[in-house]
Amino acid sequence: MNITFMGAVHTVTGSMHIIETNGKRILLDCGLFQGKRKDAFERNRTLPYDPASIDVMVLSHAHIDHSGNIPTLVKTGFKGRIFTTSATVDLCEIMLLDSAHIQEKDVEFVNKRRAKQGKNLFEPLYTQDDARRAMEHFTPVFYEQPVRILPNVEVTYHDAGHLLGSAVTTLQISENGSKKKITFTGDLGRKRMPILKDPTPVKETDYLITESTYGNRLHENEEDIKSHLTRLITKIAFNKGKLIIPAFSVGRTQTIVFFLNQLHHEGRIPDIPVFVDSPLSTRATEVFSKHEDYFDTETLNMIMQGIDPFTFQTLHYVTDVEDSKKLNSMGGPAVIISASGMCESGRILHHLANSIENRRNTILIIGFQAENTLGRRLEEGLSPVKIFGEEYDILASVEVIDALSAHADRNEFAEYFDNIQNKLESAFIVHGDIEQSNALAEMLGSRYGWNAVVPTPGETIQI
């Protein structure tokens, strides 16, 4: 049996791994790589394996860095089934179409300039029709109910607590008369965070493939998050500025809205307008509301009291493009939450271009920013930055709240892995910058005595 680590190795984007067993190939995730635009486009367009050789796919969750290149997989030859939870199916249905729409529009925008310059025009990575065809391959499954995906392979999905429908997947594989369990965390969520239930522990496995996004960091607690948000909103209210929040439309947007909802009902923030400027965020919030069975007790209690977790008096969802444009000419104070979370595409680019050189404004980073993304450059204060090919000086304040991340931190990894009752044969550390992956590998080795390995990109390991 072999595992090849194709993506999200020494980085956090483009999750993609292949398990080969009994002459069959299982693909774990098929995410978009995000980074330098030219490099990212080439890597996403040319998959590092023959898609027709993949027999079946196991998808951990709907975030684009895990699901976003499925349309490319399908249009270049994949014929198999994609197993994932029903909530992930519903989210992918809107997210992959949105991803295709954004790529089409971004290419159209860039091509107008390239045409004037006499340069060759670009084509989108995939189209909305490609995304629709990809959805025909999805097969929904339930948590904690084993599903046979190949004659000798059974997979069980456990709630990862990271995103609606996210899963830690355990594959039980029979090969050469023996059975082995391989557990893939996807993205591991956090206990005691709002909206979703806590991650479900896995108590036994032989091999582990784990993310390590925050493998050597600790998050703030919930009250620190709320105090930080209160301070920032009070500040922009006083300055009559804008608080610009790049956020993934699915998961992170709902979490920030939940906290702002609480602060609004507690009377801790001024009554200033809050805009969620993303058609995808609006549709994703509708999907969240459809799947209340995934919610934790705190959120269900709010609903029982007649409080909608995703609406409050000063909150406005913006879908129309003309209404989005009006936000750029509107004065402050205001909060604008828009995608994408790493500032690589979508409406957030227009809001940043119109706000970044105004000292009254604040840009709030609330999620992990991959290397070579605009979000990472903002986080590191690398001024000037390029947006749509034009340079802008960073004059607005830039602040970071890591604790709003839906990824487990160092202590939360330990709390989760403490539930594993046997000694693993090996743990493979992926989905993290190399420093974070190495730190988590060291912790797993010293705490549990596991053989913890940080593979290299493209490496194949026999188990």
C-alpha cells in the first residue's frame, strides 16, 4: 500500500493525496492551490497524476482548498464517485459554481487590459458548466455509518467540527490478508467554538494523516475575540471609517456574523451597518440554516429563543453587484465582510482597492493566510501591494485575530489525539507551513512516541 502526498504539503493549500491499494487508487481531496497567480494557475490546470486512473474520491469538506479543483479532475478524465457528507454536497453545489463564476469574471476583467496591450488572452481554469458536471459524481454519506467505496475499502466519516459537514475520515483497508486503518483529519476543528458541534474523537487507527495549520500556535479564547471585535468596531465608529474583513464565504463568515450578533444583542457595539457582501455567503448561510442537526447546543438554544444566529438589526446581505459597488463610495462607519478569505479573488479585492489607502479604515485578518497570497502580504505589512495589477500603499491599519480560525491549535491537537488508544505505526504531517508541520511532528513524537513524518511534496511512502 502506498500514500503519495500530492498537495498541501509544506503549505496549506491544494489538499490532495493518493492511496494505492489492491491495484486501486483513492484520492483524498482535490483542492485548489493558491499562491502566485501564474504558478497557481499552472499547478491547478495540470494535475500531477492521470485523473482517469483515480477509482474513487473521499472528500473531507467543502472549503475550496480541499474541493475547488474537482471540476478540473472531472473534465480531464475522472469517472468515479465522490463520497462526502450531505452538507458538503450542498455547500459544494454553490461553492464550485461560485468558484467557476469568479474565475470567469476575473479572467474577463484581466483580459480587457491584456487585449488593450495586445497580449494573449487567458481562459478560466474551469467554467460553470464544468462545475455542474462535477456535481453529478457526488454521493452523500452519514457520520458514523461505514460505507464500502471499493471491494476492500470501507470509510467512516466523523464530525471534524471545522465546517458544516466537515469530516475526519477513517479508511479500513484489507490487503494481503490484513486490515489497516488510515485516518485523514482533513481540517480538524475546535472544541467550544460557536455554531458547530465539537470534533468527534477517533479512538483507534494505524496511520494518521493530519493537518498542521496551527501546529505550533495557541488561539485566544472566546471572550478575547469579542473584546477585540468590540475595540475595533468602536474605533471605526469614532473615526467614521470602515472595517474591512476578508472572510471565506463558508464557515468563517457565519462565525464572524455569529459573534457580531452576540455583541449587538449584548449592547457592546455601536449600531453601525454591517454588510456581508457576497452572494455565496448569502447562499451558504441558507445552507447552514437547512442543516440545524449539525449545530451545537448553544446555537440551538438561540434558535429556540427565537434568535436567528445569522441575522440582526443592522446586518445586511448584499448580492447585487451594483449594491456592492455602492459600498465603495459610501462613507463610514461601516463593517464590510467579503470574500475571498485570502484576498486572492472576488469582491474583497475591490473593497481593499478602495479602502487600503485611507488611514480611517482597518483591515481585519481572521484566518490563516497562505504564503504568496495578498492576505499574507497584508498580514506582514509588505507595502505597497498589487491589486488588479496596480500598486497601493497600505495606509489603513491591519489587525489579526487568529482565534477566529476554525483550525485546531497546538493544545487542541493534543486534546484530540489523546483519545487515540493505540500506538500508531506512523503519522504524516501535512497542510501547514514547514515550521508548523515540523513543530507538530515533534510534539506527536515526544508526547506519544509516534513515528511522525513530514513528507516532501510529491513523495510516495510505502506502508
